[in-house]
Amino acid sequence: MSDLPIPVTDDADTGGFWEASAEGVVRVRRCDACAAVLHLPKVYCHRCGSWDSSWQDVQPTGTLYTWTTTYRELRPGFTPPYTVVLVDLDDAPGARLVGYLPGEPDLRMGMAMRAEFEPRGDTTLVQWVPA
Amino acid sequence: MSEAWAGRDATAIIGTGNTDYSRASGRSVLTLATQASLAAIADAGLEPGDIDGIVRCDFDVVTHNDLANSLGITDLTFWGSNGPGGSAPSAMVGQAVGALMSGQARNVLVYRSMNGRSGFRLGKGRLQAASGPIGGNGTYEEFFVPYGLVSPGQMWAMLARRHMHEYGTTEDQLGAIAIACRDRANANPNAQMSDRPLTMDGYHASPVISSPLRLVDYCLETDGACAVVITTADRAADRPKNPVYISAVTQAVIPDMQGGLASPVLMRPDPMLLPSTQVAAKLYERSGMGPEDIDVAQFYDCFTITVLVQFEDYGFCKPGEGGPFAESGAIEPGGSLPINTSGGNLSDGYIHGMSHIVEGARQLRGESTSQVAGAETCLVTSGLPITTSGLILRKG
């Protein structure tokens, strides 16, 4: 497990996501003025020009947008086969998160997914499994 | 009808060059760049001292001053770089066009050189050697690499699965693209896959790398280099070979494009909406042409699915119908749009899109190993989906 990469969690724009995951919460950045979801997280809203944005808790549920199962070792720590899922957040449609699943799980497009929280080093990753 | 673009046919490719393509060149990227550049300069009937502008790709190890020194160029008045990576080549030509039209240079050399197999292998991702915490500083890689999403192949595989889901695209349709490129490579003695035929049975026997994409849906990894020389249309008239006019060139992004490199593309509101739609619209406007005017195309083909979606984005078929178009025969010799006539990234060699420009120019000079009879125009596209760029070339 020590080979698995650790995310940067103290970036000025994205750190709030990792603070939330450490609390077992999924949180997205949202514009206070026009309510656009600013994902991937950033402060300034390119839709309306507002500097006012904040972190908002969302339900830890989503739907499966697409996935791929990888059969080659691309990086130490990720033993093939393994699967990467891309999940649309139910509370923030169009905002997506990826997750790792070992092996070749039985998946269907559009299936319901739920978040699980995986400790890794001093950080916590949001992962996704079939609901 | 909008006013004609000032750059239309104002500049021309006058020389092309490339090295051999291999898995182990045994040479430095500087040597490869020098070989390809000298070939392109000689093809233009020029001497290295005639080159006063150089444009490179941001991923290239070789810099403008490395190459100028290697070639013995002493009067360099313009240089630039473009990227990221494979999205660069057409845009690099665009920088050359700008430099020529504004009088900042008279003859511009555009090149790409890489030991893409024996050196740094892009297919394992840009961060393959990174240690310590991953991401931050606007890269957003903290949302991808810790989950095992590290390579462009995985990203395109996920887009391919989505395209299959939305439109019923099939593996056989991807296979038709792989086979078309391979057949063209089989006619090209310099192609890495020159003597390796591919059938549909062979396609299905190829191992899955990241589902649904197989090894033969992936481009090659190549050691090699390509270069072209570009000048103004009036100077091009004095060169030994027929000029190949640049009728249009552009770069493009889409709204909500996302920052970072490849994987953040998946976080766009609609990941299937690609900037090639914008490049297509601008190229047709600038050239005064439409898809029906294009005789042959060199599509950037990091993966078969990348070509399939561009059939739609460049208007050769309706949205969602890239699959049926791929297996219609249109992309074969004698079809309405023969593609990737040297074999492309998939079967000629992966020079990050630069070989597509070389082959586009050769088609319009009658020098291709899969010559399209009577070809007057060629579309050339560069990498996507982060940003992209493209060219329309016209026979001189």
C-alpha cells in the first residue's frame, strides 16, 4: 500500500475538498451569486464573475457516468486488473468524481453509486462503490 | 459571408523531412531533430542559414537554441512554442504563419523530436516519475492519480465507453479505423508497422489495455522526428517544388474547458463535447471551404476513438454517426475521405501529430505512399481533447 500516491490536500483552491473527506463528507465549491458548481474547485466564478464562493456539503451519492478496467500496470501500487469509475454527483449534476475499484466489478451505465471514505496515509480519499 | 481571412493561402509549406521511426533510435533527440530539420531544409532548396524562425512543442526536450546551434543557424529572429503536447503541431504552424505575415521571419522551421519509446514514454502519464503528494497548483491531479487514473488511454477509454452507450458505437467500428491506418502503413516503407498486417480477427485478438480499448486502438510509441519549413506565398513560388498553401489554421477551446492536462477533461459539463467542433467551424470559415471540399484528411489518432469522434466534429457525418462512417468505406482509398495516408500515430509512428503535417504536405505534392488521385485539399488535425488545433492545406 505504501506505493499508492497521496494527494496534495493543502492547495488553496482544492484543500476544502480534502478537509471534508477527512470528516467523511463530500463537499463541492459553489458560487454564492449564481449557484454554479465550481468543479474542479476554484474560487472565481467564470460564469458570472463573482469572487464569492463557498464549500457546500452534498449527498454522498451519484450515478455511474462511465468507467474503464485497466489490464496493464501503469504505476506501482495499482495492480491490474483494476477499474476507474466516473460518477456524477446526485446533488450537483455535471460535477463528477473518480473512484478506484479493484478487479473487474460488474457495472452498468447509470447505476446508483455511493461514496466510501478510504484512509490513505494522513489523508482520506472519497471512493465510490455500487449502492 | 464574412470577410476572407487575411492568412488564407498567404503562406506555404515548402519543405518536409523526417527520420526513420523505431523503438530504439540509439541517437539523442537533438540528433533526431537535426536530421529531420536538415531533410526539410534541403527539400525546400534552402541552407540552414536561410532559417530565421523556429517553433517547437512545449513537450519537446530540444529547445530552439539547441536546434539552432546544432544546425549552425546564426541569424534567428523569431522562436516560439505551443502546447500542450500533441495539440501543438497545427498551432505551431499557426505561430509560423503569424511570424511570416508580420515580417518577423522569412523561413520558419517547425519540428517535433522524441525518443518516445526508448526514452520518456508518454503513455504512462506525465506524472509517472513523480514522488511525494500529487497535485495542487492548478493541476488538479489530486483528483485523478491517487485513484489510478494516470494515463490518456484510460481517459479516452472512458469516453469510448460513453460513446458506445450513447450512440451504439461498436468495437468493429473502432477496428475499422485501426485497420485503415494499418493498411496505409503497410504501403509505407518507413512506417513502424510497414510489414505487420492487421485483420478484423487480429483486431479482436489484440489484448485489452483499458476497456473497451485494445492495444491496436492505441497509438505507437516511437523514436523519431519530423520537420517542415514554411515561408510566405510569394517566396514559395521560387522554391524547387510546388508549394502547399496554408488555407486556414486555428486553435480552439470550448466553454467550461477545465484546467490542467488530460484527466480534468472528464469534469466538463459534457465530456463528449470536444474543442475540435470549434476548430472545424473556424477552419471552414477561414478557408472558405466545407467538409465537402476536403479530399483527404490526416486526423490526430492517439486512439481509434479519437478519430471516430472527429469524423463527427469536422462535419463528415452527423453527431453520433462516427461509427457507421468509420466502416462505410469512406475512409479507404477511393472513398470520399481517405484518412491517415502514411499510417498515422496508430501505425506509421507517433511523432505527437507532427507526421500528420508532413504527410498532408506530401499528399498535395503527389509524394505519398498512398497517393489520393487528384487530391487538391487536405485537412490536418492535432491532438485533443484538452485544447486542439487544425489546418487546411491546398495544393499549389
